[in-house]
Amino acid sequence: MYRFLQGGRFAHRIDQDIAFPSEILDIIRQDRINQTVSRQYNEILDKIDEMKQNQHSGWIYEYGKKIFLEISAYQLLRSSSHFALPKIWAKPQLGIINPKNTDNRCFEDHLASEEARRQGTRARNLHDVSRLRRFDNILNFSGINFPATLRDIDLFEENNPSFSNIIIKENI
């Protein structure tokens, strides 16, 4: 919230508080909080500068009253092991790959099956984790913890030219 006043030499002075709301952002990695807050703060300063430069508006920036910053912590999602899909989704022809793994490396197995699909492996074989081991060394999983969190997926995307769509299972 910022204090502006309007009026000239002969006009009646009007004080008004003007807010510059910014967009709500999701920050997945803790190490990016400072960078994001700084960027948002600089956007507010740019808006104030725009008002200062528009002398025809009649508004004059007086002072900043407050900056409201809300950061909400939440539990990051984690991947896990295999779970059975509902019958309507359990068709490889739909493009849904659901490797039958028994460990917590579901994220790695999914990406190996995706790589196998790109290289022509038949859709009905993509669920078989033992057939996917030959694709393990194609992608860079360094620094990734298993079961993978969203932060790990973010790190994976930095290390690899691939991307992944994540489906969240809630009470299936």
C-alpha cells in the first residue's frame, strides 16, 4: 500500500492509498524465494516510477505505507511405487505409462518407459520395468532423491532436455 496525493498549487489536496497487487506465484524451490521476492518488489517500484513520470495524472508519490508478503508452506508431493489405474485409464493406447515398479523410483521408471516408447518399444511392454533397465543411463538423475519430490523434478528438468506431466493420485 502506497500513499499518493493529488492536487496542484490551486487544487484541494486529496490523499489516497493505492495498492499494486501482484500475481500469486508458486515457488517450488526454497533457494528461489529471495530472487522471486526481489523481482516482485522491483515490479512495484517500476509501477511507482511510471506514475511519477506521468505528470499529467496529477498524482504524486508520497511514501510507502506497507508491503504485504504472504508465503505459505506446503508439503511437497512425492512419487511412490506402482498403483493400479482404473480400467478406463489402463490402456497403453491412451498414452498413459504406468510401470509396475516395487521400489520408490517410479519417476525414473516412468521416464525410462517414455524413452523406450520414443525408441519404438511396443506399448504393451512399457509397464515391464525389467525391460526398461537398458534406458537407465540415457537420462541424468544426479542429485535426484527417491521418491522424487516436485523439487527433484525441477532439478531433473534443469539437467535434462526432457519434461514430464505429473498426475496426482487422490483417493483412486
